[in-house]
Amino acid sequence: MFAVTATQTDPDNPLKGLTLGERPDPTVPDGWTTVTVKAAALNHHDLWTLKGVGVRQDRLPIILGCDASGLDENGNEVIVHSVIGTPVNGDETLDPRRSLLSEVHDGTFAEKVAVPKRNLVPKPAAISFEEAACLPTAWLTAYRMLFDKAALEPGSTVLVQGAGGGVATALIALGRAGGFRIWATSRSEEKRARALELGADQVFESGARLPERVDAVMESVGAATWDHSLSSLRPGGRIVICGATSGLVAPTQLAQVFFLQRSIIGSTMGTREQLARLAVFLEQTGVRPIIDRVLPLTQAEEGFAAMHEGDVFGKIVFTV
């Protein structure tokens, strides 16, 4: 089968290890099944893998890709939940041995992918395969951040740092549909304008002073925006952080945390049940993922290059 594989890693030139070509069909352990992939979405996780982050060298070569939608063995339209793990108190993301597809097991950038049977979620007919492929990582992460971890009521003000990426655009769209007042930041004037079109109430340059402090900050940028996130938060508010694309180490004025009773909440992915509810949420509200471009899997290198250069607003989707 045709697949997109990481064959080596290079932190300075990640695309050097990107290999397109034939790979063996997936093996199927007990309790697993195969999905014929119709669409798969690109994530920063895939680029980090090519840089050598989060992958053991003895796992190479490994097929990249966390997200997919397609057909199960009975021809049903499904979305693939990408977290491989045993639920702990109903939450597989708490399993210390959990992994995402493409970390231990081959991923979704292929004609077929093997996954545990419980990881299949029905795809609503109203959502296209390309839209559904955007949900399992970026959109599921955003859904959990907003509607679970942030513990907010509709009408609350939420700051989204770094408008443009897959998680940030999902946060804006979902937050608007959920009744939150969404503010967003970006260094790019173009991305700020597109965030307004997407549903943000106000946009600001990165690091700008806000008109008032917000109820919650959705943080995925990390070191570059951390100080701004903390100072923009009202007393008693929450920062929900799901990643740190600009750096993992950020100084924190601890008095701003304990004296003002602010909370810092970590959030990773979401559960299978949350993915199923997210699909229903999109079906009911009409909200759809923002897709930057759709490319055939045979042109995956173009999508990786665009993400590497930061030339993306929304999701890059590959069709098979």
C-alpha cells in the first residue's frame, strides 16, 4: 500500500526524513481492525516526529499521521480516535503507557490503518471525510479545553493565543458556537483578519495589552506567550495549556498564581466519548473545521513544507 513514512529524523531539516512509497499492509492484532483511509489530517505532531521529538529511533521507519476518517471492514463511515491506551477511570489519556498513532503503531498516512476496534467513532453523514479527518487531534483537543477543562459558562471571555494553527482555529470556531466571547492574538495581520471572519469578537497583536482581563486563556504556544497569558487572566481564572510549540520552558511569576488564585490546567487530547460528542456537536451546530488546503497523499511533502514554514491557517488534509 502507498504510505508516508518517517525513515530518519533531523531537527534542522525534518523533511529530509519524509519518504513516500510502498509499505506492507498493516498487521491486525487481536481486538483490532482495519480502516480504509479516505482522508487524513496533518498535525504539528507529525513534524515533531520528523525532528526526532517523541519517537524512539528503533521505531523507525514508522508511518506518520494521527488523524483519519474512512470505512471500516463493514463499509461503515467512521472517524479514528488516535489515542491508544487503556481507560483509567474512563479516560484513556490518563494511561501512563498511552500513545498516539504514529508513535508506537503505524499511523494514518496510508491507504489502510490498523486500530483497536473501540477506537472507531461513527461519522455523521453531514460531515465530509475531509472535515471528519480534522477532528481526532486538533479539534478534539480544543473541544476538551473549552468544554471540559476550562469549566466556563456561556458568555465568558476566552483568550486564544496564536490564531492560525489547527487547535487555535478550532478553539475560535467552537468557542463562538458555544456562546463564549472569543478574543485572539497573532503576529500576523492576515491571520488576525481571518480570525475575525471565523468568529473571534476581537483580535490583538501578540503581547498586546487587552481591554480587560479574561476568564480563561487557551494556550498552545508556550514560552513566547506564557507571560502574556498569565498577566491577561483575571483573578481566579484559568489557563488551559495543551502544548508549547514555541518552547517548553517559561519563567512564571508564582505570586501571580497563588496570590491571585489563578489555575494552570494541563490538557491532552480527549477521550473516545468526547470525540463522538464533538462529531454530534458539529452535526447539530453546523460548525465545520477550517481547512487550509486539501492535497492527495502523493503530494504530502507540499503540506509538510507549508506547515514547516508556518504558511497555514486551519488544517491541511490529505486524501487517499
